[in-house]
Amino acid sequence: MSLGDGGGCGNEGWVKGDLLKMTDMERKVLHLRKIFHRDAWRIGLVFLYDKDLIARAREAGAVWSQTLGLWYVPYDGMSYRRILELFSDTDIRVEPFEGSDPGPGFTDNRHHAPIVAAPGSDALRSTTTDEHKVSLPAGNPYQAEFTGISGKYWIVKLPYRKELAQAMLKIKGVYWNKTHKAYMLFRHVQVRSHVEALLSAPGLLPQEYYTAAAGSSGSVVVRAHESDSRFMQVYLPQVSEIIAQVKRLSGSRYSRGEHCYLLPATPDNGQNMRTLCQTYALQLQMELEPGYLKRSNSPNRKQVKLERMLAHIQKQTPPQVRTYMNAFVDYLLAMNYSDHTLRNYSKALLTFLLHHQYCNPADLGEREIVQYLGRMIRRGLSSQSVNMAINAIKFYYIHVLKRDYKELKVPRPRKESRLPVVLTQAECVAVFAQMHNPKHKLLLLLGYGAGLRLSELIHLRWEDILLAEFKIVVRQGKGNKDRMVMLPYSIVHFLEQYRSLYPSEGWVFEGQQKGEPLSASTIQNVMRQGVERAGLSKKASVHTLRHSFATHLLEGGTDLRYIQALLGHKNIKTTVRYTHLSQKSVDRIQSPLDRMLPPGHELPGPGKPE
């Protein structure tokens, strides 16, 4: 087994080069290296995953560094002698320092000095003669990485060093994004010069400065893509507002090699470029031959979503575990799981491997899995999150490792029973009354009147609305299932008026860009504003309208089986929960206290005769 193939734990992917080929007899080999971590020199401990060696490292006071993917102890003679004592039966190899090269397979590009003796100790030695000289590269010594542009900001990732982080944040226009673990730099010439000077990295940031709004000059150039006729090259002025509009188009991506945006060569995108230029008073240079734009070049929505999700998963996966994750994702794709399942399962498995220091899942058994699930519960996570982790682990063991998962006997947590929020019919009417935009009103009316999910509303097409039959075809809903739902008679006339106001052949609810559906965030904002303006205290979303639809059907006497079919529930148990929400059923039940004490009857108190 090789150290670089992701076949072991945590630091296995750290050591490569001459250390790649190791037999089973060489498993207990400890490599020591001098590293600079957390503003101080440390002794790094690198070894293949072995529970005994991990126990000894902890006994030596070693701490696991998730950033570097290794264990480390303070850089002093006492710590070194402790390592020699605890690893006396282990082959210890001290790695020499080789100039500016941090070493074969090192995952973090900090610059290392050789391991040498601490003051007053001759216990630590290196094979390097000039022991304290560190050769740093001439440019970008802090290994800053420019990862892209987000709106007004450049995005830069940087290995952590306390003094450097403090200096970065002192620069006006720089702030830390905790979610993405990156620095956000305002796209201004002074910010660029200050940051590049601090990081000693000239040319790190592109000269794409932020302009708040487009001026009256500038042009958009559209050219044919020589290597792939399905796309067209779009060259834009460096105006953030314009770039943001183009990035929102389906299938849009930036080509670093050609310094332009690539868009599917469709008539809709051609019209989008004309509209963009009219809106921002730009000149349009359309350098395309007649017939270049074809409807057949429209991107496959499923393909686009899966490719984006796979790129996201690949970016989040450390090199040590890509072998495991790639095999995991291949099976998910082969079994036609959705992009949402890919995201959730991959995140759950990656978190599980991270907790076990990126071990080979084949080396983990029932005890490790149960301990991990217990830790999730202690952290206050819901049973749904724990079940997601179990499902991901189970999938890996059954399909990738080809093991009988039943042998593990992993328990499942008891589910928390929570009732969904439901609006009364009067509250629904109050929300609808706040909608003055015809598109927004129809959105909520259809969401409630047909019991549609948010994603089903977004992807509703005119061809799916059967006006003559008063039905709506929901295509590829949750679980990749089609179903037929009712089209309320009361909104057919309103639907026809809406189409005359917003003519389109594709999406019923088209977004700002031609050929693009309305975004989920827009629809949720519409619902949120309607609830606020109606003065409701309930925390209601678009999905709340679906819950209300089912509850009101049940109160009207509709059979549960019909409600199950209309909602697209796979299991009747999911539909049964609406019986707990039916207000009419509750109203027919009288509390025994009301029978004992009629309304207005004074309650007996101390010293009062009954």
C-alpha cells in the first residue's frame, strides 16, 4: 500500500516521494520533521495510521493539526527525548531540510528549517550542515492563493499566521469570511497594492477593479468558440454589476485561458446580450455567423446541476481521501441520485472521515461508528442529521466496500416529532391580499392551490399546465417522480391574464434573464414580505402553503389516500401527520375540564365552599 493513494489515515497523504513504497513490515515508521506552525517551530510526527502509534503520540503530548495533517510537539530537547522513549521500538527517521522545498508530499506550503538541537540539548540533530538557514522563494513567501472574484471582492486564501492575519485585517477594505475561510478584498487599486506589498506577491491579484455602476461607454463582444461550437465567447467591460448579470445565466462559466465568459450558443442568450447592452447603454459587437445560435445548444439542466455539485465536492475533498470519495460519488451517480443527495451524503461521509483523521473507512467498525453518532447527539444535532450520516455510511459500506451492513448493528436515533406550521384559511387570504404584483400573487396562489413544493413552482413550464383538463403535470418532483395535481378553477382566468402580461414559451415564472426561471430566494422573499405585511406572527415559508393545502383538504373530508397522491408522498405515514393539524377535528373534542366547569363558572379557591 502506498502513502499517497489515500489508503490510510490522516497523514498518509502527507508523505510521498521516496516514502511511497512501504511494506507491511514497515508500517511502524516514524518520520520527524521540523515545521513552523502556530507562530513557533515544532517537531512534526508523520506515520501511517496505527492506533498504537496514535496513543503513544498523545502520551508524548502531541497535538493533531488539521491544517497540516500531522501530529506535532514543542520544538525542544525534552519533547524529543520523550519521543525517543515512547517510540523506542519504532524506526525513527529524521528528515533533512532541502532548501525552499518543504518536502515530498507536504500538503501545506509553509517553509521549514531543519530539525536541530534545542538550546542546552544535543539530543536533536539533522543531516544538514547549515542548520538554521531557511531559503524562502523570492515571490509569494506566504503562499497566498487567489481563488476568484465574488461581486465587489477578490477572494484570497492564506495559511494561518497570527501576525500576518492581524496585518491583513488592518488594511482598509479587507475582511475575513468565516464561512469560506478566506479573505475578501475590495477590488480597489490601493487595496491591491497594499495586500501585494504585505504578502510580497506582486501580480497576485488581477487588475479587475470594482465599478459600482456602468458608464455610458464600453462594449460587449460576442465571438464564436473555436474549439466548441456549442458555446460563444463573451467579452465584458470590467463592471461588477454587468458581470453579475452574466454569471447568473444557466451554463455560464469563466475561461481563465481566454479571459472571457463562455455561454451556451442559444438564441435566448443572444437576446440576453442585446437586452444587457440596451439596459446599460453599451455597444454590442456580435461577431457570429448566421445560424451559429441554435436551440439545441441549450444546456441540459440535470447535467449542469450535477457538474456544479461534483466540482463543489471535489473542491471540498482533501487529497488524502479523494480515492474514497470518488468511488462513493461514482456509485451515487450510477444509481441516479439527485444533486441534493450527492451534496448531503458526500458532506456526511466527509465529516465522518474528518472526525477519524481521514482514516480508511475499511479500518473502522461498529464501535467507531457508534461513538461518532453519540458525539453528534451530544453536540445537539437533530435525529435527521444523524440519520443522514448513517445513510451515507451505510451506502459506502454496502456499495463500495461490499460488506453486509447488518453485521455492524448500528442503532438509529429516535425521531423527534415536530408538527409543521400551518396557516388558517383566513391567514392565507390575508397573505394573498398583500400581493400587488401579478406574478407574485400567482406564485402563492398556485403554491397553495395545487400543494406544490418550492422547486416544483420554480420549474413549472407552460406545457405542464393543462388548462382544458384543469390539471398540472409535476415533472421529476422529489424522488424523480412525475405526478398529476389539480389546477384550481378559480385561478384559470387569472392564469390566462398573467400569460398575456408576461408572454413566454418556457418557464411559467421566468426570471430577470430570458430563458431562466425565477430564483428560489426571490420566491421565499415574496412569501416572507407577504407574511410580514399581513401582520402574522407565525414563521411561514412557501412550504407552509403546502402544509396548509393538505390540512385544509383533510378538514374538508378528503380521503388521506387522495391527499397522499396529490402531495407525492411515498409513505402514507408522512401524510398521516396532517391529522394532528386538522382544527375541525380538534374543535369537536371537548375537554373534561369544560364539562366540569361551564364557561363563566367561578373556580373554587381555598376556603370557598364548592
